[in-house]
Amino acid sequence: MIWLLVKYFVTAALVVLISEIARRSDKLGALIASLPLVTLLTLFWLHFEQQADQKIVNHAWYTFWYVVPTLPMFLLFPYLYPRLGFWLTLVASIAITILCFLGWARLIRPLGIDLL
């Protein structure tokens, strides 16, 4: 139980730290947020908990394929925000990401990569 609390604390502290840095510096906050810190933490936790090597490798492999369809949202969010406001832009971004993900999964399935 203590280990789980440590994982929650470290992970949450990282998110809070990044948001505080972003409050002070747009560019530095975005740079740090763009790093795959959550993925690196997950890989670390999986390794530290002695998960099978293949599980760790699979996590990194699938993370790459899941990141690609999220990228259009980062381009559309700044465009939509001044026009729709925060909440509608957030909903639109989620919808766009879901549509991009479904299209991406369908597009790469013939390559033998099954995301669904």
C-alpha cells in the first residue's frame, strides 16, 4: 500500500511541478510537458516492479502508436480556443482526438498493428 502511495505522490508531484513551471514560462512549461515524462515514469515503475521485459517493451511500442493521433489536437487547440472558448475547445479537442485515433487505428491495421 505504501508503494502505491509513493507512486501516486511522485506522479502527481510531477504534474503539479510542470503546471507551476508553465504558469511562469509558456515555452519552458511546454517543453517539459512535451517530454514523455509520464511514459518514462511508467517504464520506470514497470521495471522497478519487475514486470516482464516484453510488457515494458510493449508499453513503449504502443505508446508511440497512440501518440501519433493526438498530435492534430495540439495544432487545433490554439486555433479553436479564441473562437470557441476553453470548454468547447476542450470538448472539440477530445472529439478530434477520438476521430483521429479511430482513423489512425484503421489506417495502420493493414501493417499488422492492432490498436483496438
